[in-house]
Amino acid sequence: MFSSTIKISSVSDYIVPSQECIKPLIKNVKLQLDDPSIQLKPNLIKNQNNVAKVSLQDCLACSGCVTTAETILIQTQSLEEFLQAIKKYQNPAIGISPQARASLSYVLNYSDSEMHSILHEIFQEMNVKLYDLAEYTKIAINNSIKEFKETNLTPLLCSECPGWVCYAEKTLDESIINHMSKVKSPQQIFGALQKKNHDYIATIMPCYDKKLEAVRQENNEDINIVLSTREIEQFVKDYIQKANIIPQQVQLQTMAIYDQEYHNTSSNNYLDYIIKSGMMPNWTVKQNIRKNKDFIEITIYNENMESQGIYARVFGLKNIANLVSQIKTKTCKYKYVEIMACPLGCLNGGGQIQIQKNTEKANDLIPKLKEIMTSQKVQMDNQYQNEQEMYLTQFKHVKNENNFQW
């Protein structure tokens, strides 16, 4: 079972490398290129003896080369695979992102708290322990604050979004990649820390590219499988009806900053906390919408209205391209940039449940999901506590044709 957006019958086995697909293809699946008319552009795909090697991490965020091979690879990260796998393990666990849970809450008409209690009961029945990934977002944010305060890089670019990271590694050079944060995502922090407690670890995420993130070689298989919100919607709906589950009220926490006019709860609020970490009493913040509402510029002023730094929130690949141009031409003035590939952020991720109402567009839906994410939540303390956790969150981007690392 996998997303309705991916069907074997709707794709072709005929491989024509896309101009955008410039990452060298590596391991796992071999496909014979029998058609002599296929002409590979230089340096687009590395191959030997006309055999293209394709892996899940190469394909998921790529706009080209979509074949049955990609679909088969995606099946290894499917709900069906998850349901079979948990029967083989003694102590499996699953983490859910706040964005994914908000999408389920809205579509199934429950509060966020009720939805979490329902999921807890479902997975408990399956002998799977459920975790809220907000706890691991706290660790990622605190690591990001520490990194920001210690770095000499300007700008420092958030690298939680695997779509943005994949885009950067495929198309950009070291002048950009060297500016990317070295802090792992909440998903990978969750896997790294819980690996010692569980023999199988899954996540539910708003983004298909999180599957790509999980299979990167340097992540050491910390996450065994990633399911999108859309992939589990029907399963959860059927389970509720079959088991007649009565939802309970449970206490959830949020990393959202309520008292700041610039806060954004669609993604994980890295920028909010970076700014807050440098604010002093009587300082003020001004927000400026640049090209569109997905390119927000935020300036901090001291009590004398002198600028103390300019920051940005940049969502969507078009806006990212504009940011990259500024960095390359040395006209970028931002100290830190929160970057997400999806317009409107993670609540609008490609793996979220699609709303079938003709009158409801993403611009109308996202505010409703934001309200679900922040309603009746306890503000989470973001103080850093565990030095071992800091060690587990470090990693490096490497721009190398033969060995892409994150």
C-alpha cells in the first residue's frame, strides 16, 4: 500500500535522464538501458557498461527519471511494509510530527490532543510505542541556537528540509553548501536517541522526502521506515471505526512562540528561537514581506532603533533560488535563514492529506492547521540539557560526485 499519487500503471520503464537529475546515481537497483537511442548528457549519471544504478535517496526528490524502479523502491517505505515489519520485532516505536498529526486531526475532525490519544491506542494495540516528535524538535532547536552562536558563517542556512538539502546537493556548489547547518532534523535525532531502546523505528511525517532523509548512508539506519500522513489516513480512519475508539484528552507541548508577531508554526520555528536567543529587553522586531509572503525578512533593533541583525524565512524553491543568487553575488545580508522547499512550509508538505473540497485552498487550510497545532498546548521549555544529545546531532554536508553525505 502506498500513496495514490504513485501508481505502477502510471509510470514508464523507459529511462530518459532528466536535465535536473545531476546527482550521480548509486546502488540498490540495476536497470538495463537497452535502447541505443538513449544519450546521456556528460556528468549527469555515472554508469558503467550501460547499467544505471538507482537508489531511493537518489529518486524521491528528483523531478526526472521516474520509472517503475522508483516505485518499487518507494514500496520499501510503505504502510504495508511497516505492518509486516512490526510483527518481526519485539520493541518497535513510531514518532509523529506535529504537522502530520494536525493534518490527521483536521481531516478526521478531532482535536490534536484527541488525535494523539487515538494514535496512542492504535499503536499500543499493535505493540508499537508512540512518541511526539515535538520533544526532538526541542533538541534540534537548541543545537541550532548553539551552532548559530558559535559559527562565523553568514548566513547560516537551516537544513532540516530534505527537499532543500537535495536541491542544494544536486545543483549548488560549496559556496552555498558550506553555509548549511550541521544540525540533524528532529526525525533523525529521534532515531539516533531511541535506537538503543527500540529494535525498529518508524516515523509519520508531512513530507515524502523524509523517506529520502532516512535512507542516507550517514544516518546509520537510525530510522527504519517513514510513512507520510496521506499513507496512513485510511488505515487510521478504518481502525477508529472498527475498534470504536473513544478519544481522550492528553497534554501536548508546542515549540511555537506565542508572544512574537513574527512567529510561524507551519514548520518547526527555528528562526523564531534563533531570533529570541539574541533579543535583549526593550529591543524590537520588524517584519518585511519581500517578493511574497513566503519570503519574510525580519530585522532586530535595539532600544535606539539601531539594526542588530537581519534574518529571513524563505519557503518554496523559487524564493530559495532568489536567496541563492544573493549569496553567490555576496549581496545577502541575513545572519540566519530558515529554509523549507514547500511553499507555506511543512504544514503544506507533499505527504499531507489532500483536501477534496473545491472551495478550500492551501492558503485557507494552513491557518486552520496552525490553530490545531497551537491550541491548548503547554509552551515547551527549550533549555538544553544533555551533552550526549548534542554529540548525536552533528553531521556534515559533503559535495562530492561519488559520495554525497548529509
